[in-house]
Amino acid sequence: MPPLAPQSKAMPAEDQTTLVRQVVSQMREMLISGEMTAGEKLSEHKIAAHFGISRNTLREAFRELTAENLLDYQPHRGVFVAAPDAGDIIDIYRARHIIQGGAVRAANPGHPALLRMAQIVDEAKRAQHNEDWRAVGTANIAFHRAMVDLSDSARLTANFENLLAELRLAFGQMHDDAFLHGPFVPMNAELLHLLQDDKLAAAAAYLETYLIRSERSLLAALTRGHSKD
């Protein structure tokens, strides 16, 4: 992410709030894209320098991201990127069923988000062919983000951003990206075709099956990873 505009020492409260929100938004995007990994300790000095902000401003951003369950403050140790556990994953998917299911049922076959979803499916296929599994995971996240845009609800989209960041952190704890992401490239394509054909009931049913499979795969991978520790 590019640095923000340099921070002045005497900043009005409203500008300070805006700056904190910008930092929160950009750090959330870094989490979604996989630039920060679960369990990683964050350096206040490096991140503040990257954004061109004071440590006090960064700490405000850290507090907001901690409240969103994306960071983990540990007294006397510092701030770490959160590592979602099995309970978190179950709750994330509970929310996904509600938000994404509602978006699919409200979809319009001419919605511009469908074009974006089609472009993402093509990107994912190319990344899969090149065995670039991080890119496949990023494309998968983008596909579901675009799916929620079908709802035309700014509130749902904003809430879903946090879920996506938590989901990417859960993915980041796994050690077999091909197993986690590979099967869902053709499933994304099938779901897209159902939506493009205005088969909303079939798309909603397919999405339910999709999310159940995804959740089980993630939980199984998490269990295997912990058993190796």
C-alpha cells in the first residue's frame, strides 16, 4: 500500500479521525490481500514510517482493528496479527451464510458485479494454471467480495470486509493452499453461471453447499496444522 500524506503535528480532531480511518482501511486491505499473516508481530516504528504517521495515530488504528478482531494486543509483548481459531471460523461462516445468501437471492442478472465476478474467475483460472496459489486465494476473496456487491448495500459490504480479512487470516494459517483453494475455482465458475442465468434459487442452494464444503475444508486443515505443532 502507498504511504499516506505526511501527518502534521497540529491536526484538527476531524482530520485526525479521517486519517485513522484511512490507516484502518489500508491495513484491513493488506490483511485481505495476504500482505500480513496470522500471528505476525507488528512493528509500530516500521508501520508508522510506512504510512508517514505518528505512533499515537497508529495506536488508534491498532485499537480499532483489535476491536474488529483483526489484531491481537498482548500486554508486555506488543500487537500481533490475529489468528482465528475453530470457533472464529464457525462464526465467520455463520455470518457468510446470512450475508452472501441474501446477496445471491437479491441478485439481478444484469448487475455489473457479475461482470467483475466473471473477470475474477478468469484471473483465478490463470493463477491456478501457473500454480500461484496465493493469487488463487486472493481471487477467491475478490469473487466473494463482488458477490456481496450484488446486494447494493453499503452496510453489508462494509461488514463483509471484516469477515474477508478474518477469513484470509484463517487461510494464512494453513499449509496446503492448493487443497484449500483449488477446488473452488470451478465452483466459483458454476455459481457465476447460475447467477448469470437468473437461477437464483439454484444459486442460493449451490452457495449453501459451497460454504459448507469450504468451512469443513478449512476446519480440517486447521486441525491437521495444530496436530503437527
